[in-house]
Amino acid sequence: MQSLFVNLIFYISELIQILVFIAGCYFFGISVFGWIKKKEKLSRTIVPQKKFALVVAAHNEELVIGHIIDSLFKLNYPRNLFDVFVIADNCTDNTAVIARKFGAKVHIREDASKRGKGHALEWMFSRIFSMDTSYDAVAVFDADNLVSPNFLLEMNKQMCKGFKVVQGYIDSKNPYDSWITCSYSIAFWLSNRIFQLPRYYLRLSCGLCGTGFCIDTSILKSLKWGATCLTEDLEYTMKLALNGVRIGWAHEAVVYDEKPITLKQSWHQRKRWMQGHAECAQKYLGALFKKAFFKGDLTSLDCALYLFQPIRFIFVGLMTVMMWVQTVYPQFPIYSVQYVFPVQVWYLMGLFEILYGPLVILAEKKFSLKVILGFVIYPYYCLTWVPITIQGFIEKNNKEWNHTVHTRQISISELEKSNG
């Protein structure tokens, strides 16, 4: 019996190693195409044409709501071509009052049975479609965001080039408040450059990030929204892929959001992401693989592999722990299995990943002494994804939405001044 168990562990570990290696090669191969940032053609010849409805989803955000509205009204875009809407979603504070004071058109939603951003957006989209004013596109933001002045110019440019859905660059407005915010910021900087940008160049589909994106109203009317799970952005990304709609990318359209400061806050947020990820995988993975293999659709394959990514993180995390334990205690019985590839290969791959991240950040012009220190702790942040992912997948049927409290008060002018 013991021999059977050891053999089973051996073969399972071999399969895991092969899957991890193949997936790693795939994602690395894609990332390479983001190294050279191409100059966008016709960037100065496309004039403002699209009319936008800018929608800010807010739940008890009185501390930060004024700053996002202020930054939206400072956009370098014709004032007659955009309106600012705020959804005061089940608020019990002064969010609505402050939003009106700053000039936004406030819509108060009270529905405790359907909590969460996805439901609030679906409610607001229906209201926008029934208005006398006609909009070409809807842009979505979170209440803690700050938006770069050129945001709508860049979105207009991409939409005039034919994209029906466009995601903007997600940056951080508090990258150095704690080791958690620094790790979050590094993760988003890496994602922007080696996940989103190469997919844009390769004509695959980029991913929606929950904020800082635009959707053509014709798409919202034809496909509907319907993304009401805990990760509505991921759900709609997969829905678009299945319907053949490619998400574009605007690297210069920057949206700054507030990262959680403590590990506890981060844990709750990322667990919610993994709960939604698990639900999306259950709902869309089969359909995406079916479309990929039977219709030869590379975008669907790429999206399906992304849905599989958390499982890879778990495998990588467990293998990392296994190597650490095997180094300290080689005789530990469950780790007496053989590696498909020499253990030195895994160490070299780990070393390469450690060096790869800083090089990407250097290319993104985000490199500093604080970032170097951040990369020292970043691997530990990555390892926390293992228990968070496992917990999120186990609790995937728990649909309770938890609000992330935002307190970082800074204006777009102050932020641009500090970045400059």
C-alpha cells in the first residue's frame, strides 16, 4: 500500500511539473512581445468624436468620491462629449451629497438583495439607455480612482480604430504606503507590460480590470451586461471572448486606484477575486476550450488558459515549498520523488523570474530604490496567493460581497506632481 501511494505521488508530481513547465513557457513566450513598446500610428490625427457616459460605482465612499469626480472634470476632452454619473449604491453616508456638490449626476440605488458592483452597473446601464441623450460608449470607474487627463482622448482613439471594448492602464495612487501596496503595484505594473500589452500586439484579447475601461453601447445593448458574479470584469471578459469581441488596450490611458494597505484587507479582496475566478472557470472554461479546439479560436484558448492560471499558481507555490523542504530535510519521505527536470532547472527558472520582474519594471520606467526593496518581499506576497486561491476555490459558492474601505485622499494634481 505504501509503495502504491509513493508511486501515485510520483506520477502526479511528474504531471504537475510538466503542466507547470508548459504553462510557464506559454505565458513567458507571450510576455516577450510586450518588451518593445511600439509607437501608435495616427495618434495626432484622430479628433474627439465619441460621446461618453462616465460611470462611477460607489458604496459609502464619502472620503474619496470628490477626488475621482474632480479628475474626471479635468479631462482634456470636449466638455459636451461626456457626462459624469455616480451610482450611490446602498449608501448610508454622504457619498451622494458630496458627488452632487462636485457636479456629478447622482443616481441612488437601494437594493439590499442584489449587492455588488456588477448588479449596480447593470442597473445603471439600463437607466442610461432610457435617457434622451445618446452615448457612443460607457466608461467605468471605481470611486477610489484618479484618472489621467488624456484618458478619453486615448479611448476615443482606440474606439475610432475599431475596438468596441478598451481597457486602460491600471496604476497605483499609493504604491509605497506599505509592503502590501508595493507588492500590488508591482503586480499591476508587470501585468500592464507583459500581460496586457503583448496581447494587444498579438491581436488576442486583453483583460478587463474592473475599472478604467470603455464599452461601446452597441455591445452593451446586444450582448447585455449580465456580469454579476464577485468578479464582474473577469466574467464579462470571458463573455466577450465567446462572442468574438476583442478587448483593446490603451497603454497611455492611466487610471490610478487605491491598493489595500494591510495583509488582512488584501486577503479579503484577493479571496473574493478567487471566488469569482472559480465561478467563472466553472461557467466558461468548457465553452472556451470547445470554441478554441473546434473553431481554432486562439483568443478563446488564451482566455481558457488564463482561467487555469490560479491552479498553476498553487502548483508553483507547492513546488517551491517542496524544494525548500527538500533542501533542508532531504530524507522527508513524501518528497523523495524524482523531478522530471533536474532540480537545478527549477532553481534557474526561479532565479530567472526573480530577475525578469525588475527588468520589466525598468522598461516601464517605474524603477526606484523603493521598488528594489519591494521586489525583496514580492515573492512572499506571491506565495500568499496559494492559501488565498485554495480558500477562494473552496468558498466559491459564497456569493456574499464585501466592501473594500478606501481612505487614501489625494487629488489628481497632487499625484501628477509627485510622479513628475
